[in-house]
Amino acid sequence: AVSGGGRELVVPAKGLYLAALMLAVVSSSGHRVTLFINGAAAPFGIAGNASTSGTSQSATSILSLNAGDRLRLQHEGTAEFTQGNGKTCLSLAAL
């Protein structure tokens, strides 16, 4: 695992990808989750307000990526997320 985020995802081939970011927020005092590509912040992420009840958030984008690009999520703020497929995750689909 990477401090402040999860494991890196390495893009297998150059092309357009549909990116879907899903967050299952257990509680938060305010948070932001941003996609980083090769160590730089991409203009794609989700921010949320303080909440003590579970919430779900999602965002989608089409990204132009190169083979070997390294993607990871960077978390900011104080929040508890439920991890796993269909919960807090980043999904990519080649177009």
C-alpha cells in the first residue's frame, strides 16, 4: 500500500479509458480523493463534506492514457472508507 492512497495501477496499453471512481464513505470530517497519474494530480477526483452517516459518491471521466502510466488515488482529509469492489475503488475500461 502507498501512504495516503492505495496500490498503483499500471496501464497496459495506450488509448482512451473510461475511469469510474466510487467512494463508500463511512464517516468524514471533510475529504478529497484525487487520481494521480505518474505522480501528478489529474483533473479527476471527488470531494465531500463532513458526514457521520454512510454516503456513496461517484465520478466518471474519459482519460487518454499511455502504456506504463501509473495511476493511484491520493486521499486528503480525515475520513473512513469501506474498501473493495463496488465500494471504494477505481475502475478502468478501455474504449
